Amino acid sequence: MGKISTHVLDTMHGVPAQGVRIDLYRINGADRKLLKQAVSGSNGRCDEPLLQGDAMLQGVYELIFHAGDYFAAKGVPVPEPRFVDQIALRFGVAKPAQTYHVPLMFTPWSWSTYRGN
């Protein structure tokens, strides 16, 4: 059974990022449909997959990570406007039966991702 999941790491502090709001969208041409909103837990992961099973379709998806709000809640002094605020990761699901784990490592000034397992 395929699924989309994520893991958020605060590389500024060297810890899993707890409390990051994450929005999952399905993109279809110019249309953008919100599928799920979640918040990362103490281990930087969500309690359940963001999408799984029959809801997994071939196509384009987008994850929005609310990084700026996370660092503001931590009291990190960052300039306004924030250099990194909302991180948008748009990716394709070619084989819906597979797992698409999309980790994010971020600071107030940079971010990186890859396809995990």
C-alpha cells in the first residue's frame, strides 16, 4: 500500500522539529486541492501518513512546511520579512503503490530534502 509521509528536522538546533504545521495539496493543472493538514510531533513526524491507500493517485503533490512560524515560536530572531517562511516542496508520484517519504531539514536560512524510504 502506497503512502506519503514526512520527517522534519531542525538542523539549527540539531533536533526533530516538533510543532511544524504541514499542508498537503494535490496539484491538477492550475487547481490546487488541500488534502490534509498536520502538525509534526516530538519526533518530527506526523502521527500517521499524510496520504495512503486508495487515496494515493498518480500525479503532482505539494507539501507546505510552515518553517517561519516554527522558528518564531522558538524565539529565534530572524529578519522581517523572513528569509525562509513557508517551504513548498512540489513532487510527483509516478507509482502510487510505493512509499514517498519526503524528509525536510531546515534552518531559518536554508532547507534541503530528498526522497527517503
